[in-house]
Amino acid sequence: MKLNELSPPAGSRKSRKRVGRGVGSGSGKTAGRGTKGLKSRSGGNVRAGYEGGQMPIHRRLPKGGFTNLFKKKFVAVNVRDLARFDSGSIVDEAALVRLGLVKGKRDGIKLLGHGEIAIPLTVKVDRVSKSAREKIESAGGKIEGA
């Protein structure tokens, strides 16, 4: 057996149907699309969600919820993340952005108490959870402004 002698089994490869090539071909004239109607036209097909004139599901179902336009987006930073800072350093928004702990648009930063910290830091953020405040102060640090 050689590569140039290989061929697919008989009947496994079917040639495509050439539509619209005269009435003698069996699929000429309307080319298998039927007569009239949206799907018989060139470029015509039903849009997504169209149910043949029946009220579509997205209009039958009620709308729900609402969007609060005045919602504030706070970025959460955990106490364990502050271990990267040197002892006695000031942790503010600029310092957190520099280290990559805070990214993107935000209305403020909130310090959460997940993890442990052993070094004293001065933290200047918008909001601080109760447990985070306790952990920072027990390590000898202080919180300003929140």
C-alpha cells in the first residue's frame, strides 16, 4: 500500500448539492426554499428570539430588579496583604496602587480583617472593618481618617 493509492471507501464522500441550476437538476427555480415568505428571499432569515408573530418570551416575562446609579464601589484590601510593607510605613491609596493591590476605578478602599499582621503600620484608607482595626492596633499600628 502506498500513499498515492489510498482512497476513501465507496459512498463515504458525498458531493454537495448544487441548488438553483435549472429545473432539470431537481433543485432549480426556487432552489429548495419553497415559494414566498421571509426565508425564501435573499438575505432573509428570522432574527434571534422571533417566534412567528407570537409574543416573544423576552416580552412575556416580567422585568426585574433595578440599578442603583449612586452605588459606591469600594475595593477590598485584607490585612494579610499589608505584610508586604516595611515596618512603620504609611499605607495610603497611592502606596496600595504602587504595589498593585488596588486597580481600576473606585470610590474608596476598605480594609478587611482577613489574615494576620505583626508589623506596625499607619493606615490611611476610607473604611476599616472592626476586626481589621483591632489587628492593626494590636500590632502597634494606627488608623487615620477612617
